[in-house]
Amino acid sequence: MKGNCIVAQSGGPTAVINSSACGVIEEAMKHPEIEGVYAAYNGILGVLNEEIFDLRRENPDTIARLRTTPAAALGSCRYKVRKEEDFEKILSVFQKHNIRYFFYIGGNDSMDTADRVNKLAEERGFEFRAVGVPKTIDNDLALTDHTPGYGSVIKYLATMVMEAGRDTEALYTTDTVNVIEAMGRNAGWIAAGTALARREEQDAPHIILLPEVPFDASKFKEKVKYYLDKIHRCVVVVSEGTKNPDGSYIAEQKGEFAKDAFGHTQLGGAANYIKELIERDVKVKARFAIPSTIQRNGIHFASKTDSDEAYIAGQKAVLHALNGVTGKMVTLVRESDRPYKCTTGLANLSSVANGEKYFPKEWISKDGFFVTDGFFSYARPLIEGEVKPLIKDGLPDFMRFKKHFI
Amino acid sequence: MKGNCIVAQSGGPTAVINSSACGVIEEAMKHPEIEGVYAAYNGILGVLNEEIFDLRRENPDTIARLRTTPAAALGSCRYKVRKEEDFEKILSVFQKHNIRYFFYIGGNDSMDTADRVNKLAEERGFEFRAVGVPKTIDNDLALTDHTPGYGSVIKYLATMVMEAGRDTEALYTTDTVNVIEAMGRNAGWIAAGTALARREEQDAPHIILLPEVPFDASKFKEKVKYYLDKIHRCVVVVSEGTKNPDGSYIAEQKGEFAKDAFGHTQLGGAANYIKELIERDVKVKARFAIPSTIQRNGIHFASKTDSDEAYIAGQKAVLHALNGVTGKMVTLVRESDRPYKCTTGLANLSSVANGEKYFPKEWISKDGFFVTDGFFSYARPLIEGEVKPLIKDGLPDFMRFKKHFI
């Protein structure tokens, strides 16, 4: 089917979401059926606002450099399409610009949007193909072995934990405990990934607090004391989503754990809370770090495996669409752990949209403060190899699109 | 002079302090005058507690890998030697073990310790040589053009700012302001170094808050609004040492800016404070990141220039001591910016101990929110090249000493 295609990125950026965009764009440009290769500026908002730019007018070198540029070069958004009129608008923009192929790189919500636009197009008799490309550092998408973006965030965060862990080791006579906050509001995948940093028992991280395990303060303090006794230090990775037994986030403490400086309920303060708890009750000095969005954009030490898979997922989306596939998301299918072999498959957009992949209970250690070997086997292949960013004057050299709007 | 030598590391770790130790150790092992090559475990505490280990019993490969291992492999401390009896103890330990050469890698306090031990040895007629090797991410040591450790911390932190800056750029429709906290309690050298990330006006960081410039909240908010108007986003780097006009840290707000969850005065909360201020008064969503000790240990993306200079400073300390030099610190002497050429010199330990190098006022931009081209010329050569850490299973592979105590 001849027509134009559009690619969009959605949700929280990752180190490799641009690699997926690169796969889509470079593949799309190889096929004569695909005429215009467009980008929606800021995800689906770019379609709704008709802010669409022409990728054929960009330098091929700029496009190639997507692979070494983090975040979302097409712009992203957190807009959840709900209103019927929004879907109508999206379809009408696609019709107006003869956009027959829609490649949406994102998570559950994006797959839901792509699915509903696809169904609406079918309903209206507009020949159209929507294929999703998975993306999220959270690794919580259903029906794919893992998500592009996850390998890179854990490789980089585990490296941070190793490096800061050596700082605590060097200064254990003063800064005895170090608490590092990992992203992951609902699942412990990211925090768990830092376990890869630990090759020997004395290596950081010594304790990992996961959202899946209700926080037991007294057991936790005992565990901290165990490490202080044994190796005179303790590095704790705490997921921002760690919860109290009553289901509230530890980051939003009530009462004694006050509001923030402006009287709002404290959010994103999981690491701070753990630090204060240790200083008050264990009576040793603690530090904390909150890498926040830095952790998900570390292209300078991203996983080559992850980056390559992100690219391939983008390519495959185009190839499948050209073969008539629609209403599907490309999935990653693990064939084996050692040697690691991963191919791609397809899943229904609607199944992905409504699914969620939890961190398996059997990968949590018995005491709840670490992960098992099963997780190591799963995660280790995902961080293999390093992306080499272009360097100029000692710092990465990222691309930006010129953005010729149509 | 025949005898044993000892090397020690002190104060906050850096990505390259081990490179200086490597320079000392590898050079010391080449010279027959130096018999035992010892390490003090945890800086001067290792001397005071007679916890000294034998570096000749370590694998040469382990020693070589100091160059790609961050933090302080000999152990560090924050113990400030003040008591006369401590100096006596140090000298008696040196005499007992026939330690004739003392190489101390550290900042002002370490240079003061080395100086006073050196003077005491002279007073007692114990032939002895103490040579200091500069180290600090803070870049505030007097009489040296810059300090080993500084180039690497700014290279890595500037990279974090670039990468997280792209995240804010991609998500400006939701997360409009991002605040990143830089270390540097007393001087703005580190925060200023992130300016290198900015190649075009739209690049992060857009605003840098330095301890040298009293914080003017209303001017700051105007500047934030200027960027929001112009490019719809703003990335702020705030030094942890940023102060109010009355000299108090912005991180320790009184009254309305409450105590922390346990009622202690809030510390290390500069980024949090700026985030809250923006959300309350500028009424856009802001995020913040606190890289904390992660920033100073980033060997995986450390500056090769910095690492090499750290190594050479260690080597030179040994060569000078063998030539009879004592009571001096090795300095870095810049011959030219472009092409960058740096040699070494010597300064009196006592002058370094009592000096401090402030961030030059003339390198602060007129509005107080950025740095001038003069700073760029100074800082750019310091971040050239990348250290390549050894990688095993996708993560850095650091060394640890076996530590055979004597």
C-alpha cells in the first residue's frame, strides 16, 4: 500500500528510544511504498495539533546519530488520549496527510492509543496500519520478554551503584551508609537491576528495597546493622515505589515524617526517608543520592544489546506493516540465556495495552532484601556491550532535528 | 637515602585519586633506594592505628588497575590531625618501620598534616621526606592550576546535565524545569563546570547557581520565566553551597521552609528547595536530581587528561623525593590553553595548607547566572579524552587490594 508514514515517541524518555526511531526511519526510507516519512512532534500531541515534520528533509547523518542521542528527539508527551473527539481528530489528520502507516514507540497507553486509532480507521474504511514499538525503562510491558530501555537503565544505574559503593567503602569511617533511589513507581525491575553490580558479598548494593515487598522498618534496620557489623558499611538501593505495609509510599510519610518545605506531602523522598531513619535509629551517618531522570538517559554508557534490540524492533515494525500487519506491537522473544539469543514476535496492541508484567515473586530473595540467581540469568545478557557516543571537546555530541513542519 | 615509603589517600574520593596512587606506587617500585612500598589503610588513621599494608605483595596487575578504579583503594578518612600526641605517634610509627618517604594524596588538611610531620621529623633529626600530591574535585587548592579529580567530576556531571537536559527537552510539555544539584560546599568550581555542556543557547544548563553569588530569588524566577517563554523549558544547576544574601545556605531554610522529617534543619536540599520554589511561584512542574557522591566516582566516563595528570603528579612526587625534595606538594602548571600544555611544579606544603583558590569573580557572567568564555578556555582542556574501564559482563571491573598488613 502506497502512502505516507508517521513515527511518534511517547512517555518517559530512555537512552535508546531514539534507536527505535532510527530503526523505523531508516527502514521506512528503503521502501518505495512509503512516500513521506513524517514525525509527530511530541508524541500524539503532534498529531492532534498537526505539528508534523518531514524526516526526508533531515540529513541522513542526523538520523543515524539518533542511535547515540538519548531522550526523545521527536519530542514526547504524557497526554493520554481518552476523548472520542481526539481519536476522530487523529484519524482526520492521518487522512488529510495520507498517512497510512503509524509507528508508535511507547508503553501501555501508547499501545492503547494506536489500537483505538487502528480500530477507528478500520471502522471508517480507511486503509491503515498501526504497529507499536515497545519502550519503557520500567520493563513492565506484557507479552515481551523485556522492553528496550530497560537494559540501559540498569546497566547505568548498576554502574553508579558500583562507583558510589566504592566511595562508601573508602570513607566507611565517616559516611557509613549510602542510599540510592531507583526509579520505578509500581515495579521493582529497575531497583532489582542494580543487583548486577554485586559480584561478591561485600560489593554494593547490600540491600535492595522493592515495591513488591512491604517495607518492614525493624527487619530493615537489623539488616543494615548486620552489614555494619560485618563490613562496616551498607549501600541501600531503594525503589521510589517502596511501600509501607498499609500500601502508602514510604516517600509520603505522615505525622512525624512531615510535609515538605511548602507543606505539600513529600514525594520522591524515599531515599531521604531511609537516610533519616538510619541516622535516627541506627545512629550512623548516612548519605543519599537521587539520580532521577539522569539514570534513564545515560547513552554514554548504554547497553549495546539494548540499543541494537531497540533499533531492530523499530525496523521490524516497518517490515511487518509493509507485509500487512496492523494492530500489533513488536515483541522481544528470548530464545536462550546462554548464549543469549533474542528474536522478535508480535502481540496484539490491545493485549499489551491492558497487561502489565510484574516482577516475579520467585526472583525476590527469602528475606525480601535482594534478588535471586534467576533474576541474574534474566538480566545479565541485557546489559552486554557499550554504546559509543560521538564525542566533541570531551563531551557527547547529540543530534537535533531541523524540524521542517509540513 | 635508603628506606621504606608509605602512600596514603585522604578526604573525599575522586575518580582519579587511585591514578595518583598508581603513579606513586609504580614509580616507587622502580627505584632500589625505596625498599618497602607501604600503604596506610584509611589515610593518616592507618598510620595512627598502625594499619599498614605491603604493596609489594600485591599483584602488579592489581596495581595497574588502580587507574580504572574510582574512589580510594587504600581507604580514606576525614580525620584532621590536631593533637601534638598524634603527630608524635605518626613520627614514631614512621621511625619504627623505617619509613623515610611519605606521599600523601589529598587536599589542604592533608598537606598541613604532611607539613607538620615533616617539620617534626626535621626537629628530631629523623631523615625524612614528605611530598604531597594534590587531590580534590573541589579544585580549590592554592598554587596549582587545577587539581586532579576536577576534570573528571565536571566531565561526568556536564554529561549528566546534557543527558537529563535532553529528557526535559523531550518532555517540556509536562516536566518543564529540571534542577540538578552539584557538589561544592564553598566554591562554584563544580557547578560552573557543567557550563561546558552548553554549546548552543538552548542547551542545558540554562542557569547555574554558584555559592559565590548571593541567591536573589526574584531575579532567579525572572530568569526561569525568560527561558520558559523562549524555549519552554529550563535546566538549573544549583551548587549545594548556594547561599542567601544573609550568608545562610539556601538548603537550610528557616521558618516556612521547614525542618526535615525528623525535625533537623534540612541540609543538602538545595535542589529540592529550588524545585519547590519554582513550583510554588512560577507554577510549572519541576523535577530535581541529586547525583551526590555518584558524580565524583564516574571512572566509566572520566577524563583521560585528568587521569594522566593524576598519575604523573604521583610519579613526580616520588622522583622529587628521591632527589631530596621535602615539605612540598607537586603542582600542575599550565603552559598554554590551545594547544593545552601542562607541566608540573612544586609548592610549599604550608602555603598550600593555608591557601584556598576561589572561583574568579571575572568568570561569572554579569547577571550572575552563568560563566564567561574565560572559564570555558580554562576548563575545556581538562575534560579531554575518556578513561576506558575494564568491563566484565557489561559492568566495570574494579580492583581491590588483598591488604597484607605488616
